[in-house]
Amino acid sequence: MGEAPAFIVDDLQNQIGFENGFGSKFKGCKTTTTIGDKTYVIGGNDESTLPVEVRIFDKATGNWVTPIVLGSKPNSCKGLSAISLNDDRILIVNKGSAPDDCILFLEVDTWFVREQKKIRGTEVVAWSKGVWGDAEKPVVISGPSGVGKGTLISMLMKEFPSMFGFSVSHTTRAPRGMEKDGVHYHFTEQSIMEKEIKDGKFVEYASVHGNLYGTSIEAVEVVTDAGKRCILDIDVQGARSVRASSLEAILIFICPPSMEELETRLRSRRTETEEQILKRLQNAEVEMEQGKSSGIFDHILYNDNLDDCYESLKKLLGIDGAAAATQISAPQGIDLPADRSVSKMDNKIIINYGTPELEKASKSLIVLDVSSLKGGAPGRTRGLDVYATDSFSDDLNGINQPS
Ligand code: ADP
Ligand code: 5GP
């Protein structure tokens, strides 16, 4: 067994006695939570220590493990408290952060983390930022090169500039004439992109027509954070990865009316060499087969007449009488405290505020509703809701008060 630093032993001793990992003790910028045989020690040595580190004490082996930590770590830390959710992630309240930044999740056994553990053959945990409210599902547009994906997406973005935002992919291919870095693609080098993929920064990636393409987590999140619905233009392999990921997207496959027409469109675009055109046409056969039969896609659209196809796309996305995005901003007037006990009842996290001022104002409990969480590492965790209340009986009817 490796030697444990004194502060961790101290914290573990404080933690013993808490059952099932529910509840943790506030102690500066550091907290411990136990799930099964593992105790997760999260935080630094004092209030200002950054980065926030994670160490795991495995009771079964008696060993300390330093896991690979993926995702964006908290960028400030004045005090943490934590609680286990569903035994696969730890919800963390970061005291003193802006309301937009104060809820974090450390995923320890989610699908993404389990996959990463398999790939890396070692212990892995992943940070995911908590976001208030929900967002519209991203839209994946896929289909063979030249079918008209870019054209349809441009039409959508032009007609609804405040509703949709484009996920700017990374690629190792060279820019075409008018293409701008950061706008059409993030043009990058193979070695850099491979390193970033290894670091878990991509939702999906694939080798397409001899180049590497991929969607970074950040590319999707910046669009969603701006309150827009994210549109991804990716190939079938990428769509398959998205289908398997925590990104709950609508996946649409665009078909050409015929392979002859596809070739005509690809050639008329005049952006590829003859060799590249032939490669794209060859790949199109496989893509068409997979797109139509694989069960990856929710919808298939035929792009014969462009205007008709665009109308069908809009209808499918519900933009004829569209529902507004449901994303909400951070709660106003509720400053989530970290230096009070947190407990969990069903899908509600109860933070006992309990300050004399608040008691006078008859609001001593903050309730975080985590019943509708969506997404998660490698992206944000959305769907958080919060409200203040004065008693368990009012808002938490039928649920036993924690001891
Ligand atoms: P992709 O993004 O799928 O590779 P593009 O949007 O670049 O394809 O379209 C390829 C070419 O086909 C472009 O020159 C575009 O103007 C043209 N095009 C797109 N849709 C249609 C259509 N329905 N009918 C005829 N030409 C089309
Ligand atoms: P192009 O080189 O014509 O811009 O794109 C070629 C193919 O790569 C298209 O089928 C496009 O959908 C796909 N593609 C673009 N970005 C991505 C991405 O981020 N991921 C994946 N998997 N495919 C992408």
C-alpha cells in the first residue's frame, strides 16, 4: 500500500461513518465521497489550491490510485461539498463560484468513463460541468459527399441565424479556396489531433476520404451554451459514434436521387481533384448502404429538388411553428452554499442552508432537482433545476427527512 498524505488520511477518518457515500464533510477545498469500495478524495490541500486533484482509495486492495482525469477541471475552488448520484457520478457544489459555474459532476462509472477505462487500461474519472435547464437536441446531418448537406445547413443557418449554430469540426485536410480556419473547420495537424483525441476532447472522430475529421466537445458546447441548437455535418462513422454517445441528437441521413446525380453535383462543385472525386464516389456506395440500413439514423431525406428537401428538413425539425429553446439561465438570487450539509432524497439534492438570516426569511433549504439530467462527460451535464424552500414538508412531501 502506498503512503497516504496526512491530509487525506485525516479526511478519510472524517468520512468513515458516512453510509453509502451519501453526504460528505466540508473541509476547505477538499471533499471525500465513498462509492462501494472506493473513496474519492477530491480537491487540493488548502482553500486556494489548484488544480483540483482526484485520488482514489480502494478499500478492497488497500491501495491509493491516481486516476487519469478527463474533462475540464474546476477553474476556481473555495470549498467543495459532494454527494454520490446513482453510484456512477459525484455531484459537487463549488463554493464561491458564479452560479453558472458552481455545480460540477465527477463521473466515476458512467458509460463514457467505463469506455475510457477499457481504452486506457487504468482508472479514469471525468469532470462535467452542470448546466441549468435543458437544451434542444443537436442535429446530425450525414450523407455522401456532394449530396447537399452543406447547402441545406447554410440555408437553415441563413433563415434562422439565432436558432441554429454550426459545430465547427477539426480536420487534417487542407483548406479549400474560400474556407476559413475556425469558421468552416479547425484545420489542424494529424499529431495534434491524435493527442487531443487521446485526451478525451472529442465527441467523435473518423478517418474520412483519407483524412481525420472530428467533433470536439467544445465545438458542440459553445453552440449550446449560446442557447442555439447545434448542427453537426459528419460522416456515417461519426454519426454511429454520436448515436452511442451521451449526446442525445437527432440523426438525419441525406440521400441523392441517384449516384449519377451525386457524381454530377460533386464534379460541378469543382473543389476536388479527379482522384479525390473517385475516392468520394467509391465511399458513397458504402455510406449509402450504411445510412439506409444501419439503424443509426432517425430520419432519411432525399435531396432531389433542393427546396422540397429543405422544407422537409424544416418540418422534421419542427420549425414550422417552432418551439423555442428551453435552455434557462442560472438561477437568480440563489447563492448555492458549499459549507453546509448536503443530502440526497430520490432525485433531489437537499442543501441545508440553515443560516440565521435565511431562517428569518423562512428559506433554509436549497433543493437541486437532478431528475432530468442529460448529457454528461465528455460534454456538459444539462437539465439541472433549483429552488429554495423553507421546509421538507412543503416541497418534499412523502420523502423522509435526512438524519
Ligand atoms: P456536401 O456538403 O454534402 O458535400 P454540397 O452542399 O457542397 O454537398 O453540395 C454539392 C453541390 O451540389 C453544390 O454545388 C450544391 O450547390 C449542389 N446541390 C445541392 N443540393 C442540390 C440539389 N437538390 N439539386 C442540385 N444541386 C444541388
Ligand atoms: P469535406 O472534406 O467535404 O468538408 O467533408 C468530407 C466528409 O467529412 C463529409 O462527409 C463530412 O460530413 C465529413 N465530416 C466533416 N466533419 C466531420 C466530423 O467532425 N466528423 C466526422 N466523422 N465526419 C466529418
